[in-house]
Amino acid sequence: METFALAAVSLTIAVSLLIKKKKDPLHRSYAVLCLVLAFEKGAFFFYGITTAELLKFLHATGMILLAPLLVHFARRFIGEREALLSSRVVWYVAVLGILDAVLFFVFHGRTALAAPLLYGYVYAIVGWCFAVLAFAALKAEGIRKKRLRYVLIAVAVWGVLSISDSLQQAGFAVPALSEIGAAVLVYFVLIVIVYPKLPELYEIMARATIIFVLVLFVAGLFYAVAAVFGNAPTPMPDFNLVLMASFLIVIFIDPVKLLLKRAVSRLLFEGRAAFTSLFALDDEVEKEKSLFLEEMARGMAHEIRNPLGSIKGAAQYLKTESESEETRQLLTVITEETDRLEKVVSRFLIYANPYVVNAAPRDVNVLVERALSLIRRDEFPESISIVTDFAADLPLVEIDEEQCMQVIFNIVLNALEAMPEGGTLTLSTALLEDERMRAVNLTIRDTGGGIPREAAKQLFKPFFTTKKHGTGLGLAICRKIISEHGGYIRVSSHPGKGSAFHVILPVE
């Protein structure tokens, strides 16, 4: 049953990646690998039931195909520049696979060496890929290094679990865990490649925990229904079988939902709108509120600015005429406060006035590098280190360079203020692709104290600020600029561990 579960998980992952409209080469490579793994494990499972010789040969064929496909995926995952996994190496492994297949089919049934030849070839390639992965992790930096380390740890854990199979064959009373471990491994790798900017293990584990809780819930629901409506004399199914079935149901939800969405969208004229995220309604409400605020701001800002000028002028005049030191200090306070209010009004006018986007194709990586070079010219804190992790070959994005520079400046300066005692500022880019959109994601991450959950919900609202002397308009302006570009900004924060701002810019 564990073998069937591994085949089903692999097939589900392959289908979920292949049905995407826009496929990343890495995702496509992993989908093909999982598809062949499902084919191989499915043939092995049904061979154990029927003992049909054809299924045994299909299992062997799948094993031989897995090796070059694994090398090809590792090459995509680590990076095509890695000499130890060049395209030539992929062809060498494929040729070795053909030779191994010839030897296996020639000696099959004639000598006991056939099976060791087959499995030895596959496991040797797995070991080679693991060694190259470890070597690449030593040279990598930033988030890429963490991703490689996470996969290394996961593969090592699977290797330890696989020892249980050998112990069971040796006569020890231990369960065979290699297939279950492999199922978890392929799903873990899926999370890592689909969410390439997951920065910490706890974020990956959080997603895995959600899956685990859902599996337990489905299994518990099954037993509850069976206990209430089932026939009492009938024994309950084995818990491991129910748990694996629940896991398959949970991971099947997303690909099945996507297939149903496409089917209904084709059958019904308004099918696409029916499945639109509920968050779209929230975005419309926020847009209407912003439009109302803009209309109100244009009138109010001018009405406030004129009296402020008069107050400041009068205070400055009285200060020159006054002989009392106490009075001059009070007038100085009035002048400083009017300057602060003038700054707030100016920012408010910037927010309220409509933006004219002078868009042109731009490389986001180059834009971020330019912004960083300008920020470094000022008195940049020595206690803060900058880490960049830019995705290669990003498509150009239609943006207004100066406006987007303003967004980067604002978010970076906020991040620096969040780390008064030092820390790490990380700027990374990635290409996001799914059935809805294709976009470039710029993530600006700090290691400061984080943002309280309630405050995070209001960060982009005008005049909301957590700073003593802040205007509360900086992030509101950033959000408006990115919105005018057809994108959006999201924030994720972990109190005590830092915050991350994700700027999503759609690719035409």
C-alpha cells in the first residue's frame, strides 16, 4: 500500500504541475520525473498483485528512465552552470542507462546479478546527485543556499528511513518506511521549487503542518462517520491505510479544483468570475475608499496649506520682535510644528493627485541595484549587511522607473529603521507564474522586530503609522504607485524575526 501511495502522490504532483498554463522549465522537469516515478511505482505495485511479467519489465524500464531524469532535474534545480551536471553528463547517464537496460534484460532470469545491476545503477546516480547538491550548497549564498540545504536534509532523512527496509528484510520487526519517506520527500521538494523564496524552514514547516492537520482531520472524520453510520461487527480499516488515503485526498484537492475551474469556465460564460477570489471584492472596496479620499484630499490640502503659511510667517516675525527667551522658544516650537504639518500636507497632495505612469520596459534587477547604489551613498549603517538574491533571465516589466525607485527607497528605509541595532537586509527577485498571471516578485526583507498582526492589517492605510514622527503616507503612496502599475504589495511579518514586503509587478 505504501508503494501505491508513493505512485499516487507522484502522479498528483506531476498532474498539478503539467496542467498549469505557463510552465517553468524547472517545474516541467520535476513533473516529468514524478510522472515516471508514478509509472515505475505503479507497475511495481500491480506486479505484486498480478505477478504479470510485463509489469516487471515496465518497472525496470521506469527505474532506468529515472536516473537521467533525476540528473536533468538536479541540473535545473542547482543551476545549468554547474559543470558536474552539464547536458553532456545527462547524456552520459542516459547511455549508461541503455547499457544497463541491455544487461538487465539479457541476464534477467539467468543470473541473480540482474536486479543488483538495475538497482546499483539507479542508487549510484542518486548518490552522485546528492554529492553534487552538497557541493553546490557549499558555494551558494543567501536564500539559494538555504533551499539547497533544506533539500539535502530531506534527502538525508529519506536515506535514513530507507535503512528500515533492509532491517525488515534481515528479519527485524520494523516497518518499511522508505516508500512513505519518498512520498513525503517528493512533496517537500514540490513546496521548495513552487515557493522558491521561502526564507526559513519554519515557513516550509508551516505549510507542511497545514497539510498534516488536514490529513488528520479527514482521517478523524472518516472514523467518526464510520462509528456513527457503520455496521458495528465490521472491523475498522487499518489506521495507516486511512491516513494514506486521507493524505491522497488532501493533495488531490488543488489539481482537481483547478481542472474543475477550467471546465466550468469553458462551459459557463461567467464561470471564471464565479471562481474569482473573494479578496477581489476587498480590493474593490479599498479602491473606492481611496478614490473618495483622493477627491476629499485635493480640497482639504489646499485649504490647510494657506493658513499654515500665515501661521509660520507670523511666528517667525514675532520671534524676531520678542525679547523673552521663553516666548522665542514657544515660537520656535510653532515654526517647527508648522513645518511638520507642511510636510504632511505635501505628502498628502502627492498621495491624492493622480499619477501619470510613464512606463517603459525595465529590468527589475538593474533597477534594484541602482536603488541600492544610491542608498549606499548616504550614511549607511555599518551594523546592517545587505544580501541580494536576483533571479536570472527575468522578463522586462513595463514600469515607471522613477516611481518604482521611490517605492524601493521607501520600503528599504523603513526596513533600516526597523533594525536600529543592526541586522540583515535582503533584496530578492523571482518570476511568479500560475494560471492567473505572470509577474516579477521583488521581496525586501529585514531581520528587525517584526510588525504586530493588527498593525500589519492597517499598514497601507493613509495616516496609519507606528513611528513617533511618521506621516503614515509613505506605504500608502507605495501601494498606490504599484496599483497604478497593475500590481500589488503584500507584507508578511513574524514578531521578533522580521518582516518582508513583496512587490508584485505583472509582466505584459
